[in-house]
Amino acid sequence: MAYLAFDWPKMKILVVGSGGREHALCWKLAQSPKTSALYAAPGNPGMAQVAACLATTDYLAAAESIDADLTIVGPETPLAAGIVDQFRVKGHRIVGPTATAARLEASKAFAKELMLRAGIPTARFATATSAEEARDALLEFDLPVVIKADGLAAGKGVIVANTHQEANRAIDQLMTLGSTLVIEEFLAGEEVSFIVLSDGVNVLALEPTQDHKTVDDGDQGPNTGGMGAYCDGRILDTFRQELVMAQVIRPAIGQMRAEGTPFTGFLYAGLMMTAQGPKVVEFNARLGDPETQALMHRMASDFVEPLFAAAHGTLDETPLDWKADPSVCVVLAAAGYPLSVRTGDAITGLDQVHQATAFHAGTKMDKNVLTTAGGRVLGVTASGATLAVAMRNAYEEASKIHFEGVHYRKDIGQKGLKRW
């Protein structure tokens, strides 16, 4: 891929965040000959193996202290808080949307209204600002029904209710997360994560992935931030990828630009591939997690070039190169996740993992002992000549890692086997 007509400088790059997505980004960027120095703020023990970790959440000060040439933001919270606006005021190059554009994720109600204006296919919905209003809105929907908290909820602000009793409990539970709820019709189909990088005008698509959101096998149990993902060229054929670009991605980017809030950075469309075609379940304003682990493991192209170009408004839409082998990420979660999470348990067996990459998500060093420090602890990511082989490799390596109460789904990638 060719972006700018000058010799590429070696760059000092800062990655903002401390989870598995950010570790995977650092792992990929560290492989680029265009990276002269790599930093993470605040980072984690896994990221410290490939980047210098800066123990701070003052990201602007961190970037200025190292004179960063490029900053990439992982999590949604700093994006919603305006980190991109702060950096641009100071003239620093950064990949991500402004706070106004990040409302696509920070407010589900805003996203749904924008989809209506842009003609983007999505589920029928209603918004409510009180429990009483939400219960009235329920009468307009068949069961099952989807109930969402409007704001950021780390992937846990969505409940699918199969009965009116469950729906009423969901309303009471989710109203505690914010003042607005979105009630949606339930969409049937297969979920796909479709992520693109944009400079506000041009769009570069990443390979489609499939996330596994619920905590237990067979899509059972409460929603989580993601229990695993796989990346495989068979998830969407070329025609359906072009359909998503034409019906979802380009209308969203175009509408944001037309309304004076151009979207830059990563736009994540959580899709349901229905019998009527793709419909948007949600938009996120950043890379998905754990999708990023599977994506970075499979990406063959250098990733510094498109990131640098996106930050400069010169993104090339030439497709990225991808390895033929599918990749699978299995998330190892802590005891109690996604509810009351236990932390501080010693992690062993990582030194026995040789055929996969263990991306750190919720870990910390405690007196030279690696321990659990969050709900999702590690993302064990492996590739293989077929999806079945990639799954076997990931699970064989995951089984070598131990900590008290470890839990992981045993069916990551299972739905994709029908395409082989």
C-alpha cells in the first residue's frame, strides 16, 4: 500500500489503554519497521513485553513527554471524554473520533436516530426516559425484545428478554445505568462484527469477524464484553461485504460528515445478517475487543501505514493483505465474570504456551507474580490451516493456563465450521 510520496519516517507511537485489544495492537505495531519506539499508557504486563508502559491516565501529557508522532486510542471511555479533541487542539496526530462523533457509541439513542436519517437498516425501536415510559413502549413489541441502556456500559448494558417479567426486570436493572433506555425488536440471524478505519472521507475495511458475547456456551447466560472471536475470510463473501459497505458503512460516514461531525478512526458495525440483509445492532467508535486479537493475528499488511494516513487525512482504500489461515481468540475470564469478579489469583502456565499468543487483558504483577486483575484476564489467540485447526490450537494452548476459577467458552468459532 502506498500513502504518501515521501520516505516513511520511523515513528514514536503511543497506544492508549490497558486491555487485550491494546496488547494486540502493540504486538502488531512492534513488528513494523516504521515503529522506532512504542509506548502504552497505562499498559499492562503483556504490553510491557513489546512497549514501554507509562503508568498514567494523563494521555496528553504522556504523548508530549515522549514527543509521540502518532497516538492510537483503544477504549471507548477516553474517546467519549474528548481525548481526540484535546490532542488536535495541541496539534498532535491521533487515531479516533471526536467526542461528538463518538456519540455513535456513547449514546445508543443518538446512533439509532442517525441511522434513521441516513437510511441505514436497523431494528425498529423506541426510546424511554423513565421506567413507566419503557413499560408502555414494551406493548409495541413482540417477544423476545431487546432492552439497552443508552450510554456506555462495557458491553453489558444489553438484555434480551424472553418474557414480560424478564423485560420488566431488565428495565429496572438498566435504568440504574442511565436516564434513557432503547427498546428494540429482536433480530434473528447471524452476528458479524464489521470494522473499518476512516479519515472522515475514505474508508478502509478490515476483515469481518464474529464475536461471542454471552458468558456461556451456546450463547447462554448474561452478556459480557466478549468471550472470544474468530477471523475467517468465509464469514462474509465479497458480495455481502460490498453490501455492508454500501448500505451501512458509507451512509454512516457520509451522514456524519454531512452533519458537520466527520467520523475519523475505527467505526465498528455490529451486524445481524437477517433474511432481509444486514441490519445494524450497534455502532462502536473503536476497535472491538476481543475481535482485535483475532484481526491482528491474521493481518499480513503493515498496520502503521494506514493508521498514520488516517490521522493525516490521506487514507488509501487499497485493501489490506490477510493471511489465509483463520485465527481464533478464546477469552479466559476470572471467577464471577461478568458479575462480581474475583481478582488477585496467581496465573500459571503461560511459559508453556508456544503455538498461540496470549494477549493480556486483566493482569497485573504482584511481587513478581502475575495475577488476575479484571474480568477478562487473557485472550489466547491461535491460527491454523482451517478454522477447525485454529480452534484446536487455541483450546490446546488455553488449557495450559491456570488460575483459580478460570472460565472460558468451549465453542468459539463453532458457528463458522458450517462454512468449511
